Amino acid sequence: MNTADLGLPVDVPSTALFTDQYELTMLQAALKAGTAERRSVFEVFTRRLPEGRRYGVVAGTGRVLDAVENFRFDAGVLGFLRERDIVDEPTLEWLASYRFSGDIWGYPEGEVYFPGSPIMRVEGSFAECVLLETVILSILNHDSAIAAAASRMSSAAGGRPLIEMGARRTHELAAVAASRAAYVGGFTSTSDLAAGFRYNIPTVGTSAHAFTLLHDRERDAFRAQVNSLGRNTTLLVDTYDVAEAVRMAVEIAGPELGAVRIDSGDLLLVAHRVRQQLDELGAGKTKIIVTSDLDEYAIASLAAAPVDAYGVGTQLVTGSGHPTCSMVYKLVARAESADPRAPLVPVAKKAAGGKTSIGGRKWAARRPDADGVAEAEVVGTGPVPPELAGHQLQVELVKGGDVVAREPLDTVRERHVRARAALPLSATQLSRGEPVIPTEYAVGRSGS
Amino acid sequence: MNTADLGLPVDVPSTALFTDQYELTMLQAALKAGTAERRSVFEVFTRRLPEGRRYGVVAGTGRVLDAVENFRFDAGVLGFLRERDIVDEPTLEWLASYRFSGDIWGYPEGEVYFPGSPIMRVEGSFAECVLLETVILSILNHDSAIAAAASRMSSAAGGRPLIEMGARRTHELAAVAASRAAYVGGFTSTSDLAAGFRYNIPTVGTSAHAFTLLHDRERDAFRAQVNSLGRNTTLLVDTYDVAEAVRMAVEIAGPELGAVRIDSGDLLLVAHRVRQQLDELGAGKTKIIVTSDLDEYAIASLAAAPVDAYGVGTQLVTGSGHPTCSMVYKLVARAESADPRAPLVPVAKKAAGGKTSIGGRKWAARRPDADGVAEAEVVGTGPVPPELAGHQLQVELVKGGDVVAREPLDTVRERHVRARAALPLSATQLSRGEPVIPTEYAVGRSGS
């Protein structure tokens, strides 16, 4: 099972090698020591948000569920591990029948998070959980970074549509995940056909400067485009002279021209001039799309400009200065023995020099104030206080190895809008600041 | 054909949808206008290096060759394009038999580059070349960004080994490409098993804090690891108290202990203390590996410390502040008509507001001074001056659609070492500065 369950056409191949070697060597050593089967709880969290950010956005959860289901060691993979002598034969035998059989709880995709939020919790034997560290972190760290940038951009854009067009600025498959995360964070469409194919995200695009340059005259290029794509197309008007191109565009397509795109220059100034010119030419309904090196600040600075849509590339797919999150995957509790009934013991690294964490399996709730606005992220161990029981954030994602929470991307996208709207208004300020709500720790009886 | 030709086990699936929609709509319009078959020259170049960087590193070329060969529109892909009404039936028919049949020249992988360097040149009909824009840029922009960071880190590390361990900080497949690019840039090994599987890069890894925390005592964890992985293993010594852990590590493994790893704290201070302690314990050959949030500056600051290897994660896979390059793919010349004998006309965008470029098919040479040290990147159109003929940079990569320049990754890695060594010494200064050699333009007779 995988995304195909949602009617999408793409199977996910084995994800078992998206793994750091130490996960397999730890498995081998634990199998030999008799500790591999100790029941264990791993949690994904981040110690801090990227500097200046007010909130984080959970994204990639759906991809994690696919990756966990497709985490299998087939003959080719086992052959590789044997040939390279990465682990011993007993470990290879154990891997051959690997199938995650534990439980995963986590923040639902699209939810916001804060420092210390237990974004995902993976529970099962040490052996089956330790192997998932890298693939889970890869997905969540990448996708959440993109979604956070997208969310800021969609706030800045107000209701105007945002087009994701950054595929050329990032790894070709990271680009597909970036489109998906951008959609979660509020983008409207993508230029990336693979993202349309895999995730059913609306795709857009008409022409580049190369198309104008291919033809003997700009006029010929516009005519060719309108002839083939119709009057409702978007003509790119900044290859030579913008004013002349706009005039010609309306001459050729008529006032039904769908849109013009501006990809260079002083966008604020040019957008005003082009709007005035279009209106004077009777093309009052022709839209203006701008697409040059935008980020959330540039988008915000165009709020009062006559711009109808933004195309965003580089700054989106690189997380607008923060291309990754700092989520970690830590063992927070484990059983005293391999006996399935053995009690859990909270554990945590304790050396000097930072990187410490709080042991024990955690719950999380977002406490609202009297007006329903979030006022604190409460993270705790032990029993959940009754007044917070209705505000818990974690949901069951995998139960006994079966995915129980697969959902359409539009559901995720809507959840993000709701989650962000429930934060204090200052959450969507673009300026640098502290997390918009504090994280409070409520440490109860230890860990289980 | 693909990387499997090098004895590697992985086929590359169709890459045809790693494409921005506008490439297909331009194709449709050009087919209808009769301009699609005009012979065209596209070039990949960058207008600037990331701020402060002295040189760029070409990486991903081998992956581009795979991607071009596997750029095919199968039934599933065509069905998607039809169903979503992205292009019309004549275009779908044309795509069904798509196979790139043109020529590609470029800087060989591992070579360095500068602003304006024509890193890759794709020549064929407009139709067949325009489709490759996004996939080529995705690969080169991502891989070159990682290789540039890796190259700076390997300079800073001197001869000490560098371990790539950033998989968890980037998209799971970007991570595999990042390992490959890091190896090109001078890294020694990777923690990422998929990178070992796909590209035969040496893999390493032993244990994480979770392994220590799984066991009742640190002593039990160390014993379990040594029992299973041998005395030559690397023990992680900073879960609780470093000095106590080092003492215990040597007690358990003996002076044959392979290495200790330090993943937190003041690395300079701790490395010195640990070295002294190991020496006093008779473990003079036990190595010290450090792995905490390193970048090229932190690596350089540890040059005088008793460190034997560096593990680098986040800062490597995010390009150490520059997660992408700004390479573009521009039409620089095209025929006057669809006649295959029609002469080429240089073309270039000319609107105000930047983003202009120089038309015409370009050659490139790196001019050495009397001592053989590079003194300028010379980029020109027209005939190559005789004195530069022996210093040309571009090589033939694809001829009439066939890949002619596939090579093992070790060849690429060695080329990078040689290319960097031929630059002025200041190339490897880590401080911000201008490109270490200037780019000179030698514009000859126009364009062809």
C-alpha cells in the first residue's frame, strides 16, 4: 500500500537503504547482545526553530507513511549488504523479514509545531524502530522546511495565488516533494509536471524567453503562442521592451488575453505601468503574473501593487534561508528487558555541551486562551491533565504496522490554514522574532 | 544505458516529467508554428558565484547523462498529459517517440567554473533541447552546490578524511546525490547506504547515542558493540561523561580500539583532552572522530587539534549557506529556418533590469600564466585563438544522442583535485572574496 491508495499512479520503491549505516551495525550488536527486542520509544522533535521564525509546519507525514510501508530489504539490497560486509549473516536474516510492526503517533500533517513539540513518536522493538531514523528525518526535515517557507509566503500573498516553480533549483526529486510541501503550506499550483503526476497538484506554465528568441520577431512568437494555446494564455513580455510587448500582446490576443508575465526589472514599478497600459488598451481583465527571485518579503512588498499571482522558485525550494529543519530522532524510553511486559524506563543523553533532551514518552497539547487563541504548547510525560485532554495534538498514524491515517493532500492543506489561524496574530509577521507561543513542560511520573 | 554500464545496480526510471509545464506548451506552439525543428543551441551558465565564493565545482554531469538517456514519455506519462489536457494530440504523438538525438558538450565533471563559464551546451532541434531545461538544471544546480561546499571542506581538512553524514538533513534522494557530489568534492566516505549501493561510495558507521541508552549501563553498550563489531570499531563517548567513557572504552576494547567519536561540546578542548587520555591509557593508535555541526570554518579551526576524521552533515548537504547554484539554461543561437543547413543566428534577451546574456555558441579556455597557474577564464564566440586551443575546457558528452563520456566517479574526483590545484593559491582561502580568476569575453564573429 502507498500513495496509490489515493488513486495516484506512483509506487514507492524500497526505502530500506535511505538509512545510515550505523542503524544496521547497532541492530547487529543489539541482536547479539539480546537487547534488540527491548520495547522502545523514539521521538522526533526539534530543539529550536530556525532563527527568527515564529512557528514551524509539519510536512511530509504522508510520505513518511509510504516510506515506512515500503521499508523492505529485498534480494538486491541484502546482496549489497552482504557483499560489502556491512552486517553479519544473522542480521541479514533478520532484515530479510523486516516489516515495521509497531505504532506511530504524531502531529497530523499541516499542523504547526514549536521547539520541543513531539512531532512524531515511533514505538516498537529497538530493532524495528532504530532502522527508521534516517528516512523519517530526511522526509520531515526537508518537507517541513519547504512548507514553513511556503506558509510565510502564502501569508504574505494574502489571497493571491502562488505558483511553485523552483524545480530547477533543487534536486529533481526533492523538487517533487517541495511542490507537495508548498501545496501543504498554501501554494496554489506548480510548474513541475512530476508533482502533478504524483500528487495531483494543479500544474501551470506557458512559455519562456527561449520561445520568443526562437522566432524571428517577438510578434511571431506571440502569434504562435496564441494560435496554439488560445487567447487565455500568459504571454511573457520582458524579452525586449515591456511596453512594446504589452501593446503587441493585446493587439494579437485581444482584450481576452489571459495574463502577462514579468520576470525581471523593478517589479513594483513595472507592474503599475503594465496595469495602467493594459487598462488603457481595454484589457482590464488581463492579469499580471510576476516571477523574479521572489521571497516572502518581496511578495509582501508587492501587496499594494496590481499583481494577480506570484511565481516563486529558488527561495521556496531552499526554505527561504532555512533549507532544513533541525529535527532529531531520539530514544526517549525503553524497556528494562526484552520481556514485552517489562516497564519502560525514560532515557536521555546527559553529557555536557548541549544536545540534551527530556526522557520519557510525551504527550502534547496546545492550550487555548479564553478566546480560543493558542497560548502555549504544553509537552508532558505521565497523565494528560484533564483540562488539556481535548486539546491534544498527536494522532494515531500507524497501528501495529498498518497505516491508519492516510489522507488527501487537500485535507492537509486545509488543516494548515486552520492551525495557523488559531495562533496569535503575530505568528504571520515576517520579521524575526521568538516562537509565537512558548513551550511549557509538564513532567509527570516518569516516562511510560 | 545508464549508470548500470559502470557495473552499478540501479536503473534510472523515466525522467521525462522532471520538467516544467511551459517546456511542453512551448513545444506544442512551436510544432504548430513550424519553428520546432529549428536547430538550436542552449547553454548552461551562471551569472555569478554564490556571494564570497572563489570558484564553483561542476558536479552532476554523470547524472545528467543518465537523465537525458532516460527522458522518454511512456504510456503512463502520456496518459497523464492527455488526461490533464496539458498538450494537444499532435504534441503527444511527437512526445511518444521522443529521444534526444542532438549533441551535448560541457565542462567535464569535477572541473571548476566561474561566472559566465559555458558549463554545458545542448544542441539539436529547439523541440528536443527545450524539454531538457528543468532536469538538467535541477541536477547541476543541486549537485554543484554540494560539491562546492565539499571542496571547501576538503581543502580545510587538509589530508584528513571527511565522512558525509547529512542524509537526515535533506530529501532522501537528494541525500544520495549529495553523497555523490561530496565524493566528487573530496569527501572520503558516506554514512548513506543508498549512496554506497548506487554509486559504490565507501560507507561507514557504527553507533548512535540510542545504542548506549538502550543498554542498562554505558559499559554494557560498549561491550555489546565490541563483541559484535570488533575492537577496531568506533565507540561514541559523549552520552554521559566523556572521560569516564574513554577510560571504559579502552578497558573494554583494549589499545586496539579503532576510534572514539565525539558529537557534542567544545570539540577543540575535548579532542585535546581525549587524545591525552588515550595516549596515557596506551591507546596511542586509537583515532578521534568529531561530528558536531561542522562546516568548513569549524574544520579549519580544528586543524591543529588531534582530530583524525571529520563527519559533516547539515552544512554539507545544504551547500554551507548556498544550497543551490544560479545556473540557467538559455537559448543562445538558433537557425533562421527549419532547414538543417540554415545558418545559426545568435540570440539573447535584451530587456532592461538585468538577466541579459551574450548570444552565440561559446567556447571556453582557462589561460595559464608562465608558471602554469590559471590566470583567466576566457569565454568566446567565433574561432578559438590558437594560443588557447590547448587549454579548452569543453568536452563532448553526447554525440547524436549517444552518451560518449561516461566515467567512473574516482576519475571525476581526481579531476577535481587537479583542477583546484591549478588555480591560484588564494582559491582555497575560506574567507569571502571575488572569483579567484576573472572571466574575460572574446567575442568573435557572431554566434555559430
